[in-house]
Amino acid sequence: MRLHRLAVTAFGPFAEPQEIDFDALSGAGIFLLHGPTGAGKTSVLDAVCYALYGSVPGPRQAPGTSLRSDHAAAHTPTEVTLELTAGGRRLEITRRPEQERPKKRGTGTTKDKAQSRLREQTGTGWEPLSRSHQEIGEEIEQLLGMSREQFCQVVLLPQGEFARFLRADEAARGRLLGRLFDTRRFAAVEALLGERRRAAEAKVRAGDENVLHTAQRLAQAAGDSADLRAWPMPGHQPGDPGLAEAVRAWAAVARCAARERLDVAEYALAAVESRHAAARRAAEDARELDRLQRRHAETLRRAALLAEAEPERDRVRGLLDRARRGALVAPALELRGAASAAHLAAAHAETSARAQLPPTLKEAGAEQLADVEQRLREALGALGAAQRSEQRSAEIGRERADLERESRAAEEQHQESAEWLERWEATRTALQERVDAAQQAATLAEQLAGRLEPARMQLNAARRRDELDADAARAAGELLTLREESAAARERWLELKEARLRGIAAELAEALVAGEACTVCGSAEHPAPARPAPGHVDRAAEDAAHAHFERAEQARAAVERRLAAAREARAEAAAAAGEAATAELLDLTADLSDRHAAAHAAAAGLHAAREQLARAEREHAARSADRQGAETRAAARASRREALDREQAGLETELALVRDGAPTVAARARTLEDRVRMVSGAATSLRRAETTAARLKEADDQLADAAFKAGFDTIEAAADAVLPEYERTALQHRLDAWQTEEALLADRRGETGAAEAAALPPAAPDAADAYAATAAAKLRTAGSAADAARVRCTELDRLSRQAEQELRALGPLREAYDRVARLAGLTAGTSADNERKMRLEAYVLAARLEQVAAAATVRLLRMSGGRYTLVHSDARASGRGRSGLGLHVVDAWTGSERDTATLSGGETFFASLALALGLADVVTDEAGGMRLDTLFIDEGFGSLDDQALDEVLDVLDSLRERDRSVGIVSHVADLRTRVQAQLEIVKQRGGSVVRHRTAALTD
């Protein structure tokens, strides 16, 4: 893959269109991308990544972060275009992110969707390939053979991340390598085996629980027929070997015990059944004898009672005969009583009605009262027209009242409008003055707002300048102290090293063994081995002094970087703040802010003032027009009032004659209606009284005739003989009961068994029943015991078969669990067979890390002058940690192997750069040998001295052997004299710009 051209517009810090010609920069093999902090060096790499993958590198893809430049004009769209060659094809990718733009019509903004375009250069020009985000992403990833994460690690080499990679633990290294080499399939195998192990374990556990549940049901079914204390109750852990045999043995014992108890219960039940049958027959005989004896005694008692009731029987027969004859007269009596009651009610109603009539009508007959009612109804009908006239008179009164109210309201409105119109000129002048004042305040607020924001930015820059001055002073003082400490530590280390070299013979003598050759002279005899002199310095003391010196150097380098960053940031802040003091800028900003706030507050009422003036003008026009129509409406109301007065006077004259002294026509109508009802009611009562009198006389004649025919001498005797139906029925029931009792006693006297039983001794049924009940209880107890024993045997047989089936089904599950558990433990690194506790994914990544270490060592040896070598370590981690991803460095000067976390700052840069380049080679090979002709190295050169910087540049220059171009992203000033091709990012107030430069190399 080779980059040719990059064009950005309104992207990041670049407001105007900028174009970068990578072909021109790549001609020298190495080119420098430099500029001040915040200018946009990293944004160039972000643009390359965004063009290829549609997103920027992960750490800078924060939620809510916009790719659009804050300096760009609103109508300028954000766009990135990249030309590159990949897989022998020259492509052009253009992307636009989702962004807001002004609406073409009206105010406000609208949102444009993200756009992508891919073109390929052919013999006839640029040919469009796709506009789909997904298709373009898949095409680019297939051509490069790398995902976005791999591209950011391999092409955009982030030195800070590889420095952390050197010092990270094995878990962090595993996560990074897993993303680069895509070992998710091995992690998926581990997860799959783990899931299968858990599933198999769950099945075995469920099988064990089912078996144990069945065993517990066996124990419940067995009851006290088996000794539960002998049940071992195996645990619930999968693979328990004693579970099956324990359940089978205990079930067999329980079944045998249950069958023995069933045999005993059946023998006992047969014996109890014979005794119960004999007791039941004896109880039945005793109850029958007692029944016959009591029946004979009851017959004698009832015959005596029947003889005593004979006089009462004769009396009831006489009453019942008179009642039957009286029933013939009862209808006539009822008819005469109803007629008498109706006549009394009609006579009372007639008397009440006549009492309400006037004296002239109290003795009038029915015909006279009917004539009076007819005359009253005719007078009532004549009142209909008078009622309509009365209603019209009332309506005229309401209309006159409405006219009066309208007149008063019109007069008040006219007076109020006249007063308002007199004040109009003064009101309009005051409102216009308010509008003019608010307009002037709005203009002043806009002017002050344009001056306030630059003043605030200059004040913030001045404050930042003052803070950075203090930080730089503190860092300078700290740096002076650390330099002295570093120099003292170095001098101390060199002294100890020199002292150790002087006494190195004593150290060699300690390793001599009698009879073995000396490693220095080769002699097997050691006549006078050297002895340590007083104050001898050993290797541990020298290493401690050297470690102290390295820590001091690291602290000094860190403070130097912090001081350089503070000075550079201070220069930027000073350029933005100018020469003005912070206090002066603070006073200026406060004054502008106060004036702007006051002007803004005054301008806030402009819209309200304009609206108030417009409302006043509309009201003036409305009041003027209303005043002209008020006189016309007043004249119309006067004419209407005179016409209503004339009409009402005529109506009142007519109504006075019709009312006849009543207050209203309705009151006169109610009076006539009351008189009609009174006369009509009296006539109806008189006619009803005459009718009921005739009916009463007729009922008396019918009653006398019925009493004579029934055999009664008088009407009173007939009335006394009448009995209600329920009394006659009761008397007849008494006679029937006596006759039934007499027939029953006759039948019982003919029975011979009762008489014979009466001659025998008294029976004892209670004792016989008690004995039979005791025998029945014993029978039920024996039957229940036999049934329970039978059910217990059946249930134990069924549960035993169920347990056997569950145990047979559990065998294959245990075998499957053992097999998958061994595989899962082996791949997860928890098995005892996995001595180094390496997971499957870590095992694969360890092989990749070994390749990366080998590729990195080639360049690290050259950078460190042959001193350092990176090696992969699969040593087992301490404690419970996993192993397999260890990374050590071998120091050829001391022959020792140590962890990469112990490297100094410059050494860490060597190792991380070599590791990054080696990783790029391995990932490239992993991607199918895709050529990476353009690489970028982001920062990290500030920690190198001149000699180390030359060695690093030589290594980077050697990359041209593979026809690669390397872009170095750095603000280190020394690189500007060492790298000829340069791309400078210049930071300006309106947005950053790019410049191609060629530096003159110096010896």
C-alpha cells in the first residue's frame, strides 16, 4: 500500500482546503511531519484513517466528538479525499461525515447524511466503483488485509502504546495481540468448550438431583419399613462414584421389608374380618327384637289415647256439618258486605264534596252541577288570547330595559373613547421614543459583542501565560535539582564500578573449586586465591547504584520534557495574549461585559415596544370609526322606544278587562280551573252515592233468600255458622287422622311377632352395637394397614424402576462430562496437565509474540549497537497468574536477562520502535504479504541523544531497502536539520495550513 495524495477541507484544525503530496515527500524515503502543539499533526493521520475506514483511531473517536473544523465557514462542507495504490490498483476514496449546513431557503440548518465514494483509475480515466459505506469498507479491508485497529497499530505506529506494551502485564499484551492477529476463533473455542463443560456439568448435576430426588421419594414411600440411618445420602457433585450402588442397594432392602409387612398385614386382616361378621349379625338381631318390643308398647299407648278422644270427635263432626251449610250462604254475605262498604265510602265522599261548594249549590242536583261546570269551562277557554297578549306586554318591557342598558353603555363608551383620543398624540410620541431607544441599544450591543469575545480570548491567553510562567519556573528549579542528583548518582555508580573492577579477582576466586580449571588461567590448582579487600564492592551494590542513576536520569528527562512543553505552550499563549498585562485585560473585559449586559438588557424590549406602538395605532383607528357610528345607533334606539310604548299601552287596556281583578291572566285561569274541578268532583260523588245505595238494597234481598234455603232461621245464625276455609280443612284433617289411626291400630293388633317379642326379656341393642363398632374399627385398621403395605410395595417397585432408568441414563452423561471437562481445563489453562497454565489463545499468541520479538531484535540490535535482544518468555507466572506472553530483554554487556519494564527512557524508545516495526512486518505477512510502502511513526524521539537519534534514523533509512517511505511525526527541533523532506503544519487564528519544505542537511 502506497499513499499518493491527501486533500482535506474543513476537517479538524484545517478550515480551508489543504492538499498533501505524499509522492513528493516519499522521494527521500524519510519525511518529517512537524509543527507546534495543537497545530494538527495527528489530524493528518486521522484524515488518512478516516478516508480508509470511515472513522478515526479509537482513542480519538470519543462520543460527541465532531470531525468538522470549528474555523470553517458554515457553507463549506467537511470532506477528505485520499489517493492510494493497494493490490496493484490505484484508488481514490472521498468521504464526507454527517454534518449540519444552512438551509437553502429560510433560516436555520439542516443535516446532511454521511457520503462515501470510491473510484479506480483505468486507462480511460477515473471509473466510479461504489457509493455504499459498507461496500467501500469491505473492499478496502480486503485489499489491505487489515482492520482499522490493525492499520492504526501497523501503519500509524503509536510509540506511546508500544512503550506501555513493554511494561504491561500479560493480560494487557494478550488483549492487544488478540486484536492484531484476530485470535477470536481460539478464544471462541475456549468459550465453546467452557460452555459445553458447564452444559455437561448441568446435565450431570440435574441427573444426580433427579436420582437423589427419586431416592428421597423411595425413603418417603418406605416409611419406617427401612432404617433411614443406613442411607448414606451421597453428595450432589458430578461424578460421585458411590451414588448408583448406594441407591440400588438401599432400594432392594426397602422393597424386601415392605413385602414382609404386606404378608403380615394380610393374615391379620383375614382374622379380623371373621370376628366382625359375627358381631354384626348379633347387633342386627338385638336391634330387631328391640324394635318389635317398642312397637307393641307403642300400639297399646296409642289405642288408649284414641279411646279418650271420642267425645272430641263427636263435637268436631257437628262443627264441620254446620260449616258445610254455612259455606252455601258465604257468597251472599260477602256480596252484601262489599255493597255496604262501597255505599258508606260514596256517602262520605258526597258529604265532603258538598261541603266545598258555595252556599247556592250545596243542595243542587247532579244536572244543575253539570250545567255550572259547562259554563266555567267556556269562560276558561276564552282566556287563551289574553295570555298571548300578556306575554307580548312582558316582552315589550324586557325590550325597553335592553334599550336603556344599551343607551347607558353607549354613553359610557363614547365618553371613554373621547378621553382616550384626547391623549393619543402624547401616547404615540412616548411609544415611538421607546422604540428608538431600544433600537439604539441593540446596535450598541452588537458592537460591544464583537469586541467582547476577542477580549475574553486574550484574557484567557494572558492567564494561561501567567500560569505557564509559574509552571516553567517551578520546572526549571526542579530540573536544576534533578540534574545535580543525576550527576551525583552517575559519579557514585562509576566509582562503585571502578572499585568493583579493582576487586574483581576476589569475585572470581569465590567461584573456584578445588580440582576444577580456573576460567581465567585454566589451571586446576589454586595456591593463593584472592580475598576480598575491606570495603569490597559486589555486583549487587553496583547494580543498585546503576538503577539509582537510571531513575535519576528518567526523572530528569521527564522534567525536561515538561519544561519544554510548558515553554512552548507559554509562547503560544503569549502570542495570543500580546503585550498587555493580565490586570489591564481583566479591567477591559469587565468594562465591556458590563456595558454589553446593560445594552443587551435595554435592547431586549425592542420587540415589545414595537408591538405596543402597533396595538395603539390599531386601537386609535378603531375608536375613531366607532365614534362616527354612535350617533346613528342612538337615533334608532329612540324611535324603537316610542313604538314599544304605544303598543304596550293598548295591550294593558285589554288585559285589565279580562283579568277581572286577578293580578295576571294565569292567576285568573287557575281560579277558574279550581272551580271546574270542585263542581265536577261534587257531581261525580253524588252520582256514585245513588248507585251504591241501589246495589246495597239488592244484596240484602239475595242474602235473606240464601239463608232460608240453607236451613237457617235468621241471617245472623247463617253468618255465625260460616267458618274460614282453613278452619274447615283443619277440622277435616283431624277427623281423617283419627280414622287413619283407628285403621292402623287394627292392623297392628293382628300382628303375632310383636306380641311374642313382648313376652321375651328386654333387648340390649346398644351393647351389641358397641361391640360391632369395635370390631368394625379393628377391621378398618387392619384394612388400612394392608392397603398401605400394598401401596408401599407398588410405589417402591415403581420408584425402583424409575431410579434404575435414571442411573442408566446418567452413565453416558458422566462419560461426556469427564471428556469435555478435560478438554476445557486444558484449553483454559486450569488443568493439571497444562503445566504452564497457558490458555489456548495465549498459546497461539505466544507463537506470534515470538515471531514479533525475532523481527524486532533485528532492528533493536542495530539501534542499541548490538547490546539488546528481545526474547519471548513462556515462564510460568507467579501466584495464580497465567503464563505464555512474557517479554524480556537480554543485555549483551552484562549477559543478564530482565523484564522490559526495567528499560530506561531512551532504551524503551529503542525497544518500542523496534517492536512496532517488527509487529508491522509480522502483521503484514499475516495479511498475505501485502506491501506497506508508507509508514508513520508518531512521537517518541524527544527522549534520544544525538548518537541514539542517528542510529534510529539509520534503521528507519534502511526501510527503504523494502521501498518504503517513513513519515516521522514529531516537534523535536533537531530532526528538522536531519530530515530533508518536511511537511510543516502552521497554526493560525483562522485554522491550520500545510507547507512542503526541504531542509538543508548539515554535517
